[in-house]
Amino acid sequence: MKFSFTVTRKDSRTRARAGVLRTPHGKVQTPVFMPVGTMGAVKALSPDDLKAAGAQIILGNAYYLYLRPGDVAIQKLGGLHRFMGWDGPLLTDSGGYQVSSLGSFREDGESILSRIDDDGVTFRSHLDGSEHRLTPEDVIVIQRNLGADIIMAFDEATPPRGKRYAQKAMERTHRWLKRSIERWRELQENRGRGASPQALFGIIQGGNYKDLRRESAEFVVPQDLPGIAIGGASIGKSPDETRENVDWVYDLLVHDRPLYLMGVGVNPQDVVAAIESGADLFDCVAPTRLARMGHLYFGKLQLAKRKWAFESEFRKGRMNIGNARFRLDKKPIQEDCGCYTCIRGFSRAYLHHLFKSRELLYYRLASIHNVRFMIRLTEVLRKVILE
Amino acid sequence: MKFSFTVTRKDSRTRARAGVLRTPHGKVQTPVFMPVGTMGAVKALSPDDLKAAGAQIILGNAYYLYLRPGDVAIQKLGGLHRFMGWDGPLLTDSGGYQVSSLGSFREDGESILSRIDDDGVTFRSHLDGSEHRLTPEDVIVIQRNLGADIIMAFDEATPPRGKRYAQKAMERTHRWLKRSIERWRELQENRGRGASPQALFGIIQGGNYKDLRRESAEFVVPQDLPGIAIGGASIGKSPDETRENVDWVYDLLVHDRPLYLMGVGVNPQDVVAAIESGADLFDCVAPTRLARMGHLYFGKLQLAKRKWAFESEFRKGRMNIGNARFRLDKKPIQEDCGCYTCIRGFSRAYLHHLFKSRELLYYRLASIHNVRFMIRLTEVLRKVILE
């Protein structure tokens, strides 16, 4: 089997664990932070930049790639790996989050741009307004065409519309999961010679409600899929909410499967929380997005009372490089960072200038730093677990 | 002396020549195409990208850097070389072109944003509208603070306002040159220990008028400066105009000095024209600007009737990567290009997708290709001259 997961070591104090995830495109040392390449590129970064930053596995997004350039176009071009020049492990998100959170909502809470029914989602493209319809089965086919190593079941990300709706969305997600699994099994069994196997992960939803989360875990976990994800806005929102949401379902999980916390990693503290909660994989667009907005991570892990905490002289663990205080600052973003931007000696003053001037080079140098920062943090915590 | 120029070989058929320019920051094999880093960065490219593309010498712009972050700030940060992380030869343009072409013009032809008098230029910053005044002497001091290896005299780029004005602007440029030289000599003689010498180039102006061009050459050449530049809109506008403008003054030049054609290199044909006209150095923002607009160079030098010509299946020698025909094109931009983008195997289809999606990665990959293309063209022509 080309896909497997082994837990190498468990932390004695927390639920953190170190392991190895094997995929048809190589091994991943877990826990791992996965940079997000929504539209077929991690914003401002090349695959070589990502390798140099220590990225082991990256994400694509089925919804965006279906709309442009099209999953069939990517298949004709040799699949997403070849298309974007990334030969390592790759995961695609199903786009459930995108279609269920599209655009503005009407007064009755319905989205103007998408309409969800029990069979699937009808939505208008954010690119040209054209109408599209996707079912759970379609999304599995799209992800087969893209060819990622790990694919996600189509889900309805719980919208902020109360518990009654959260339950409805969760139940729909469960029915969709069944259909996703069926289509996935068919495609796996009948896949062409030379086509890589793909691992399907199911997603636990249920919003920020303990009973729904547990109900969802009780449904998703017994499906016996190669991996389990926890999704929804309450995951990754804050370290405490992430910890709490995982706590609610932890006893229901099977621990020989990788646990993927979706959308976690806005701040360094979120990474610590995710790993201590037992996450093996997590992803977030925030490190690159924040970089583009001028927010650069800074700080260190400190061991205090046998507890690892992230400490920084900057609020939220990041400096705002646009601040005038950096105008003449000769130091790199962080002396001991080890990212290309810091090693190469680009000063805060230079980054401040590039940011103020909206120079394209800024976005790359800043994104390299923030991505490497989250990956290094994860590497350090992995080392701590292994020791 | 840390600055020298040697002609290694002259072409038998044209005025093309190969040489070596020595500067305090290293040697430059001429003829050379110089990428432009207006605001302290060649747009979308890092110094390492430029090195990998074969760039030997790059430009900064005194006007932009004076306004932001300020030449004094850059001096405090160790000079422009250190600021931008480029340890090779560096040239700064004086900003004459910028201040004399600022903004819109009133009905009487006067610029609204700048006012030129015999003593200097008063202008409003394009950043915040603040009023500034620069004299030829100021601009020499600014360039001393930036610390480039080659600096340019402050000139009034001939505006498109008829011959009478062209003459007036040229005469002013000549008076400013005298003052620039005086200030430069003072600064060179009194430069601090450890400060690199700087070579000042004078600029021949006179617009698209043969008699004025000759008059300007007769004034500028005898100043006996380390290099001579030819500026103005008629240089670089088209291969024919470039050839004609250089022809007009060629017999008046001293040929042991490097000849710099300012702003040449929009299309590959312009590079051929510049080199065959006798240019040792030339620069242009177009390769990176065109890249950002989706125009990627494609084509080859062909020898026909002992004459080198650039041939391409695309009009103007460049493809428009936004064209739908590239949507499923698996080929690199140009098979035998040798730039990172082409070698790494990024397909036209991928670049098309990134361009359509406005992904930041596009701008870097496209700029690398176009810059490398102009540099490779120059390298090939240099080899032809040496053989």
C-alpha cells in the first residue's frame, strides 16, 4: 500500500505525537504545517521556495481549480503535481468551505451566490457569474482529475446561523460523506494502470457545539477512512477554541489515522495548540496572507513549567513591517530564523521600504519568512516530542 | 584606478564591440543589458534571481530613492548595494528624466508637477505632493549617498515640445553637466577612506535633431568623463531611430570610453540595433514591465547575408501569454531559453493560468524569462563579436 501512517512517538504530557505519513509522492514527517496553494500556487512562492522553506506537503483547492483552469484541463496537462511543478505530497480541499461560504447572505440567511440542497450545491462562479452545480460525487471526480495524494470529502462548512442549522448542515455533510466514499471507492478500484492511489479523508463538522461535534465524530470515524479531519470555523479561530473542539471528540477518534485540523495556523500560538491537541496535519492561508499585509512572525518557543509557550515582544507574535520604527532597522526579521529572507540578510529597513513601495519582491520575501516560520515551529515541536 | 574600460575586440562589419568594464564592485563584460531596479529592486526579482539570469550590473534611480526611503536613509543603512543585497556593479540614473517628464502638462506646455529653471528643478513628490527642489549639485550628492559605481549627470530629458525647446533643454543640460562635474570632482577628491570611487557619465541630449545631437556631443565628449551616454526619447524608440541618432554623433565620440544608450531594450530588435550601433551598456524597464503585462519574448537570432537579425513567429518577438491558445500548451515559453522558468519546466499553460489568476508567482517567473532573454541575446552577440 502506497498510503500509510505510523505514529513514531507520543508526547508524555500532551496529546502531541510525531509520526510518518507515506503517500505515493513521498513521506511526510508529522506533525506538519501545510502551506496553501489555493489556485495552483502558494501565493508569491515557487515550488523551490517551498522546498527551501521546508514544506513537505502543500494544498490545492478543488473549487478554485475546477473553475480555473478546470480540472479536466489540469488532467490533460498531466495532473496538478506536474501542472504546478510540485513533485511532493499534495492534498486538495474539496471546496465545500468555498461553496458554502460564497458571497453575501440575504436577510433570511440564504447565500445569494450559492444554494445548497440535499443533492449538492448550485452556485455562481466568482469569476464570471456563470452557474455551476456540484454534487459530492462530482467533487470526488474533480479531485481524481487533479490527482492529489489526499482528497477531502465534500462538506458543508457550518455557517454561523445557529444550532438548528448547524445540525442540518452536519447531517447533510454525513449523507454527502457516504456518497463521496462510494464514488471514491469506485474510482480507486477502477483507476487506470499508473494512476496513483488517493486517500480520502472525512470531515467532522458540527460547529461550536459539543453534542453535534460528538455526533459527527461518531458518524465519521467508523467510516474507516485513511484519515480524519476536523473542520469548521471554530477550528483554528483561537488556540482555546481549537483545543476545546478537539477535546470534545478526542476519545471517539481512532489514533492510528492521521488527524487533520483544517485551517489552523493563523498565529504561532495556534500551531502550538494544534500540535498539543494531537493534530498531525494542519493548514492555513494566514501565514502568506498576513505576510502580504505586512505582518511578519517574530518570537520563540519557551519552555516554562514543562509547558511550551510561544513568546514574542510583538502582539500576536508578529511585527507590522510597515511601521515607521523599522525604517532604519538593519536587522533581519529574526536573527535565528533560518529562512532565505533572514539568512540572505535582507534588513527590516529594506522590507519596510519594499512594502511601502508595493514592490513585488516584498511579497515573496515576506511569504518565505512566514511560511518557514510556521514550518520551523512545527519542526521544533516535533523534535521536542521525539526527545 | 578602480574604474577602467578596455575594448577587447571590434566587429568587422558593424560598430559592435566587446570589452570589459572594471568597477569597484567587479567586472562587466560588455556589451551588457542592465536590468532596472527603479526603487531599489528589479520588479519581482531578487538579487539572486538576477545573478541566475546572468545580470552583471543593475540600475537604481536617484529620483525615486531620494523620495523613498531617502538617500540619507540608504547611506545610513550602508549604501544602496547593501540595502538591496546586490554586491555587483551598480549604476544610478540621475532622475533628470523623471523630473522633466513628471505628470501632465498645462496648455502652455509647462509641467504641472515640475518647474525647471536654470538653477534646478522644483517639483512635487508623486508620493505625497510635498514640494522638493533639486539642483545638479544636489543630485550628485544624492548619488554619492546611494554609492553606485556609475552615476549620471543631472539632465533635462528633451520633451516633445519642438526644436526651439529641445535646444534650450540641451543647453541647460550642458550647463548642468559642468556643475555636476565640479561637484563630483570635489566629492571624489574628498571622499572618506574606504568609500568607493564613482564614475560620472555625461549625457548627450538634443532630441531627434541631427545638428543639436552633434552640438551636444561636441560639448559633452571633451569633458573627458569616464563614460558617455546618449539619452532622450529618440534613443530606444525604434531600432532605426536608435541607429540614426547614434550615427549622427558617432564620429565625435572617443572610443576608449564606454558608450551607454539610455532606455534601450524594449524588443529584441532594439538590443541588436543598440549593439550594432556601438553601445557598450544599455538599460530598459520594458522587459520586466512587458512580462507583467503578459508579453514574453520568443525568437532567435538568425544570420542572413552576414547580418544578424532577430526572428520570431510572434509579432514584435513576444507572445501574449494571456491568449487562450496557451491554455493547454505543455511547452515551456521557449525550449532552448535556459532561464529558470523554462528550465524548471513551467509550461505556457501554467503561466497562462497564473497570469489569468493574477498569481504573484507569475510576475517573478515571467520577469525572469524576459530579463534572461535580453541578457542571453546580448551574450550571444558578444560571442559573435569575439569570434
